[in-house]
Amino acid sequence: MRFLKKGLHKAVSSKWGEVHGYLLELYECQAETLPDDAGPGSDDEDALQHADENESTPIIHIRRADGTQAQSVPTAEKVTKQREERYLPQSTMFDHWKQMITLRPEIKCSFRLFWQVWCSDFYMMKIRKGFTHRCCTVCLKHKALIRQLAHDIKSREKQRSLWQRHIDSQYQDRTLYWHLRSMARLHKQPIVVILDGADQAKFCWPRNRCFAAHQFDSVIRPRLHIVAAIAHGFADILALSHCDVHTGGSATVELVAYVLTLFVKQGVSLQGRDLYLQLDNAASSNKNLTVFAFTATVAALSGLSSATVQFLRSGHSHEDVDQQHGQMSSFTRNRLTEAQTLDDFKTALQSFLEKLDRPHEPLRVVTIRDEMRNWKLYFEKLGVQMKGHGGQRAPHVFNFRLEGDTVVLRCRQFMSDISWPCRLDFCSTNDIKQLPRDGPADLFPRRKKTKDYIKNIFKLADAVEQKPWFMRRAAQELRDWVNEKHARPDLLDISFILDCLKLQRPPSRMDPMNFFVDQQAGQRAVGLEPMMARMVVSHAGRRFNSANPAGPDHLSPSMEAEFVYSVAAELVTHHNFSWPNAISLGEQSWARFPKQHKNAVKKVIKNDAEEDGMLEMPVRDL
């Protein structure tokens, strides 16, 4: 590539304009604003504040040795004012040039001209490193096939066109989310909440300059879980928790319930509105039955018109919440020089949120989530199980709506799809009424710490407490946390959801509860995308199948949950036990239950299901 050494000689021509137009489309449609946490930042107090557009751009004046001025170079602020820095997925400039000449055969352009236009007009558009974020599986498959088809020009061009259809389809998914976000910011009908967790490796505690010393190289510091929930047009919320606190479906449900309660307490009406939960495509924390059962319950009892859980495609899911995480990690690295306790982190992050430039979200809240309710065990009482909602072929959109006395689930593979090919009866209102009206009675257990980990934490506490560090508060906090004697904050306020469960309807002004005041507030790609998986929902001897109503397998409720709940209900009803103690005794009883007796119970449940008969129901299309 020696011809690239000729430098940049910008010439105004039709080819230059055509390449500029293609790169502008690439910048607007594919590039993502995702600040990476790399490199030192400024320590100025106003570093988080955006520069005023009317202020003059500072200039760095370079002078020769004799004192005469040689040239004037604008600083980096001018670059950010013109266009923000964005990142393309892992690729090369040569790949994008080949993609352009394949998709735009009318553009006759050499790689040298393409390189010149990119470096001159789009120097702010960069290609991120492969190890920074995970890549899209479909994109990697397309690239692999394009390399394998080097001997066949027509097949390679066809594969590039299919790859572009995939890129266009995922962009349509993101534009749909942007449309919903803008409607929520204008206080229109939908309520849009996006949730995502931050990288734990960037939030270790305690924080102090002393940890740069060689003495602490072998010491492992605990990490914090930080989850952001942005309710567009309403609030920006951060939830902090220790690393031994559960982060699965119950944690997601708890935070969503807290956000809805904030809506109600601020006087926002949920009646007749559509709720959209934009979550990360992770089965462990978001794409599971606990979250879906909660969403169905909210759709049935809260007065919402519908509740939708939707996911962007893996590898193309970096949105505004990820950008906030990047700014937060930079703030923590550059500004938060010392934080000995979790309360110090809370105070610092509250200051970060207050200075964050998000004019559409006036409410800024940082809360500590040390314990949470066990929603997983609670919703197992519904007896609903699902199949086909995980994996690469799983749907990305799940819509729950109350129709009569049945909560109907509709699914589609991608957000940009028009039709709903799958319609299932998820549960009935009678099933929801069987749930305990006081909500979950027990708390989710914490993760167990190993002996080596506990020993390491005590070693860290002893080291930071000694001279010359004198971090006594951090040492005491570490010891209390390991021994589980630290101060436990109150559970998150989810009174609105608890009121809905207790009343079996939305609370009103006449109820002696928390009340609120009503206010007026493509086409899909084909390519290598897999077909949507077969969805199965089973409930108490009934099964509804979107593809094959007479499938071979019958999904039964969890025997352990049924046994534990029946024992706990008996103890609470007739022996005056509290729910936590009763459930604990039920779990102990199940653990001591002989294996042969468990098999006998399983056989009895299976025979009962066969005697009741399978109530099959054909798929109903929209």
C-alpha cells in the first residue's frame, strides 16, 4: 500500500461526493456512539459539561524555534462539535470498500480515493477493537462465507447483498426503538424503559490511589453490580449491589417494579398505556420465564393496554444506556479517587447523574439493592413453562395483552417484522388470582463465598487498615460484608405492584393505598438469520403450540416448587408460621425427601395429568 503514502489531496469531484454520501450513510446507520473506557481523562470539574455551541473553539498555536508562528491546529473540541465520535463493528477499511463497490456498482472508485475521503471527512468514524464488545454471529458468518467464495465473483456479490440486507434489517430494529423513545420523551402514549448492566471489572471497591502500589497486585477487590434503568422522558435510575447479590430474573423484575412505582408516585397514570421493556438479549437475567410471568401479571392487573418485552439482536444492541455506562466508567476512573464504602459510591454516582446531560429525564435516582424478593419461586405457582424462547432462533419480541379473562402472548422474530406469526394463551386471570396477594414472602438467597475468597477479603482489609493507608472505614465495611453483618438497606419500594396483586386490579383514589392522578400525558432480512423457533406454553395439563399443537412432550410444573409451596401453605395456615420460616422448612423437607419417593410423586403427577387429558388448542393467527 505504498501509494497511500502520497498523503491527502482533497479534490472536489463527483466521485468524491458519491463516496462521501456512502460513508455518511454508513456513519448514520451502522456506526454506534459507544465511548470506550480507555486512556486517562481530564480532572477538571467541568469535564462532564458539554461545551457551549456559541463559544469560540480554542486553537493551539505552534511556533518555530525562532519565535515565528508556523501553523494553527484546532483542538479536539472542534472535532466533537462537528460530529461525534462513532465506532463501526470489527472490520477493516478494505472490507467496507469492497462492500461499497458491490452494492453501488455505479460508483467507480479506487481504494486510494475511498481511503482519502474516509480520512479527510470521516476521521471521527473509527473501527472498534474486537475484544471490546461481542460481535454479531450472523455478520461473522457472512464474512466467513465471503472469504470462502473468493473463486466465485457472482456468489460473493450475492452474499454481500444478503449481508447488507441483514445490516438494513437490524437498523430498522433500532429505528423502531428510537421512534418509541422519542414518543415517550414527548409524553405520548407509550412508556419505554431500557435496562442494562455495567461491566463489573470497572467498578471495584474500595477505591484509592494506593491500589496502584505493587503491594496490592495479588489482592482481589470485590466488584459492584451497577444496573441502569432509563425511563425515557421521566427518570434515570442506577441500582448498586454487592457481587454476591443475585442478578437473574428476580433482579430484573424487582427493578422494573420499582420504576413503575416511581411513575405512579410522581402522578403518572398507567391506564390504557403501552409498556415497552427494552432489555439485553441475555437468558440468565432477562429472557426467562420469571420476567415473562411478571410482564403478563402487570398486563393483567395494572391497567396497561399491553406490555411488551423486546430485544435487539446480539452484537447490534449498543444504545444510549451503553453510552451512559461508558461515561460512568470514565467518571469513576478519573474523578472518583477514593470511595471506601458503598455509600461513597452512591454519593459519587448521584453527583454524576445530576451533571449528566439528559434533559428529557429530570428525575435522577441512585439506590442500593442489597436484597430482593424471590420472584422466581413466586411465579412458579402459576405452573406455566415455556419452550423455544431461548437460543439463536428465539423470538425477539414478546407482547402480552389481556383479552377477556386470558393473557394472550404474541411473538415475532425481530422488532422490524410486521406480522405476529405466533399467538398463544399464556395464562388466565384465575391463574393469577391463585398467587399470594402479599407478593413474594421470601428473599432470594445470596451467592456463597468460598473460603479462599473470604481469606483474600480479610487480607485486603488488614492491608488497607494499616499505616500509611488508614482506610479504616473500608476495612470495617469489608469485614462486615464478608461476615454478612453489614447494614441492610430497605427493599426497593414496589408498592404499586403489591397493591395490584392485593386488589387484583389497579389501585384507585378510593382505595386506602398508594393512588395516582390521571394526566393527559421492513422489510426483514433473509440472509443467514435462522427461522423463528417453535414456541410452547404449557399450563396445568394444557399445551398451546405455535407450530405443532400435537407435540410429543408434556411440560409439567416444577415438583419441588409445588411441594415446597404446599408444605409452606399448610404451616402458615394451620400452625401460625411466617412465610420465610415455612418456605425454609419446606425446602429442608424436600432436600430430605428420599429419591424413590420423589419418583413416586412424579409418577402420580404424570398419571393425574393423563387422567385429566390434554386439552389441545389449534394456533390462531392474526
